[in-house]
Amino acid sequence: MAKAKSVKLKLKTHKGAAKRFRITAGGKVVRGHAYARHILTSKPSRRKRRLGQRTLVDKADLHHVRAMLPYGG
């Protein structure tokens, strides 16, 4: 009998994570803010402006996000 070839399987990208996170050219993971979609009349303008900006994913969550994006999202 012929010996079976060892094939490394491809990893699947978590599509929900791919839509929510971006990998920068430097390798950092960027995310958007929550609480910026509705009931905006009761939130101060300063808060709404800051919620519209992107921010980096925390170091504690980075491992989980990178596992969901094996090829950089």
C-alpha cells in the first residue's frame, strides 16, 4: 500500500470577526466602538464623536481575535 500524504488543513476565517476587526500594516488589531447606533439624542456630542473613532483591541482579547482571523481578516 502507498503511504498517505500528510496534508495541512486550511483554517477558516470567522466571518463575523472579519467584518468587525481590521489588521493594520503594523500588525495591530483595530475595532469600532459599541453604543453608537441608536438612542443618540441622550448622549453628549463629545461622547458621540469619540464613539465614532476606531480604537485598538485590548491585549487581553488580542489572542482570541487573532485566532478568529488566521490570515489577517
